[in-house]
Amino acid sequence: MRAWRDAEPRPQYDVVIVGGGGHGLATAYYLAKEHGISNIAVLEKSYIGSGNVGRNTTIIRSNYLHPANARFYERSLKLWEGLEQDLNYNVMVSQRGVLNLFHSDGQRDAFARRGNAMRLNDIDAGLLDEAEVRRLLPYLDFDNARFPIRGGLLQPRGGTVRHDAVAWGYARGADRRGVDIIQNCEVTGIHIERGRVTGVETNRGVIRAAKVALCCAGNSSRVATMAGLRLPIESHVMQAFVTESVKPLVDMVVTFGAGHFYISQSNRGGLVFGGDIDGYNSYAQRGNLPTVEAVMESAMALMPGLGRLRVLRQWGGLMDMSMDGSPIIGLTPVEGIYLNAGWCYGGFKATPASGWCFAWTIARNQPHELNAPFRLDRFASGHVIDEKGAGAQPNLH
Amino acid sequence: MRIHCPYCGERGVEEYSYRGDATVRRPDANGPDALERFVEYLHLRDNPAGSHQEFWQHLHGCRAWLVVQRDVRTHAIESVVAASRRVAR
């Protein structure tokens, strides 16, 4: 039995959602469930699960410093905690803990500060010393000459989720509430009359709608251009890797504090890991070897035993890198067009809250207080949310 | 990805550092619409899926700044000129 109908596009809907990734499907689900709007089409240019919802490293967490990020991602984590009951679908939420390692006194202070900020925001956090980390993960290279491991900041409620099940679960839930999920339907134009959206043009004909919601991170600039919008976003490529399967070894999410590297083990046994974006504009969905080498060097510096494993697969996904490293969820200058974009490489963990907040924004034509800080016009007003303090340079976030 | 430096020849991308879109221009700070122009200059990008003109620096080589024309769908390099020799517009 199919989990959702293979719907044919109808000529008109109340809301058209462009992009059938995790965020688009979650938006449709919460619009139907929370706001009673079910005359919705989700338009996906390829098939459900073909984009970043099936390409990420499946990590969920809310270990943020900035208040706007902490509140938003904590709401997301709370929604993850109830998602399987809500959807009646097994998305394999596993709160195995996320441990950020630190390697110097200065980094310990910075992590203690972040942990304190998290606890002030009612988010779980604990600072582990070296002995405690040794007990949890005895095979790490604690005495590395350059980057010895001194301890870590642990968020026990963080973890992993089976990513494509999230797409399937939201798709099924939305479909059952009457949403049309239309695959192989690419938007090629957006119709605007006197500053107001009236519909979209697709490779399967014109679809009219008073509200059009853009959820196409990776390609946000391309789609927004159809509505005459120029976004504070660059598209970059991010690579991820999975090894051959081994017996249970890494029972939590571990991040290396001296480079950019994070690793967890999938339920199939493969070690899933990634690092930085390649660092240049790209729509290629594949990266280059110097980044592969840098990721492997980080892996070896943290967990030398990994050198005995073979990498089974490696792939790339497109990242909407925003100018302040934070997402955009909100209204646009074109009436009836709503924007959900700029997820950098943190979109997966945000999926439930992103959909929940975006649905609110679309239904009420105003942002919820959780996503109000993530407005598009913050770049003009100076209210940027720069968690890393890197400035308007997307490849540094 | 390999970039042909006009001074050093073809080198691997790991020798270079990336700055971004080379088509944006710093606006006149004394212009009447300076605030809006600076918001655009600092934050807004065309981000095309196709040929992209961008700044690279041969950081671990001769340190020259280059203007590279590159197809971001395929990573194919179309042209490289030294930023100092770029035709003024």
C-alpha cells in the first residue's frame, strides 16, 4: 500500500508549497493539523526524499548560545520528542546524546558558557571532564600531541533520527489530511499581479493559489528570482560520508572541537560523518577531494581506529548559506509569498519547528514569536543572528 | 577542481582561498541611497546556477587575487584573470 497518493495537480489551491523536502512536507502537515487548511499542494521537482532530507547526517540537537536560536531549536527538539506519537510513524528518534569535545582551557570556558546559556534557556546540558569522556568513549585519541581531549559539553537529549522516514512520515500525515503531494512537478515561474502572488507555472501546467510558500533550500535563490526577489544567500556544497558496517562502536553523536567534524553510527552499523562545506558557490551536489582529505584528517586525529575502515559512500548536498549563518522564515515584500530558506547546514534538526512556525506564518500572515527573529528584513535593519560571529561571509559560517 | 593562476600555472584548489561574488561593487558611502546600496552590497547575491564570476586568492602560492569565471553546476573553470588586470567597468 502506498503511504501517500500520487496526486495529479488541480488548477487551484489555497496554499501551494514549493519544495517537497522535510520542511515543505512538515509545513503542509502542520497547516492541515494546526490551522485546518488542507487544500494544499506540495510541489516537488523530483521525488520525495531526493534532496537534503535524505542527504544529511541525521543529527538533532538544541545546543545553541543565541537566545533566538536556543528557543527555536529547543522547540524543534521538543517536537522531535513527540513526533512518532503525533505521526503514528516510526522515525527512529534516538536521543543518544550529542557530545562536543573541547581541547583547551579557552575552549572549556567557551563551552561552559554555552552550557550555562543552554540551562538558562531550560535546555539540558552538562560539562564532562576528561575522565568522564574517557569512560564513555575510550577509543578517542585523548593524548593527541596537538589537540588533546580535555572534556566535552554533553546534551543528553540530542541524538539522531532516521532522516528519510521523517519525509515519509510527514508526507503520509499530510496526505491523510487531504494535502496533494505532487512529485516530478517543477515550478518554472511565479505569477504576480500588482504586488500580489496569484499562482505558479509548472512543467505540469499553471496552478493558481493566493498563498505560495517557498521551501526549497539549496535552490532558494533560483526560485526566489522568479518572484523578483534577491536573497542574502549563496548556494554551497557540503559533503558527507558513511563507512562499511561495523558492530556497535559509537553510541552517541561526537564532535571534534579542534576541527569541524561530527560522527555517529547508523542503525545499520555504518559510521556517518561530515565536516565543513567545501567553501565556494556550487550547485553541483558533489564536492572536491581537498575537503575529503580534511575530513579524513579530522577523523584520524579524533578516532585513529577509523583508519582501518573503508568509506562506503560519499555524497554532496546543496546548502543555502545565509549571510549571518541563521535561517529565514517569514514574509517577503511580495504579498502572499512566504519564504523558508537559508538553513546553512543545520536544516534537518529544525524540520519540525520550521514546519510548525512556517505553517503559523502562512495561516496568520504574520510570524510566530519563535520565528519572528528570523525575518528576511533583519539584514537591512541590522538585527542579524550571527551565532558564530563570522560576519557576512557565507563560507565561514 | 584546479585553477590556472596566471603567474604560477595550474594548481589544486587547496592552494586557493575563496572570497565570493566578484560582481558586487562597494557603493558610494556619500550617495543619497547609501544605506540601501550598502545592504545590497553586503548581503544580497544573485547566486546564479550557471556561470559565476568570483574572487579567489592564491593564498598558498603567489598570494595574487584572481577573478575566476566558473560554472557552479559543473565546477568547470571558464577563465581566470588577475584582479588587478580586470577590465574596469
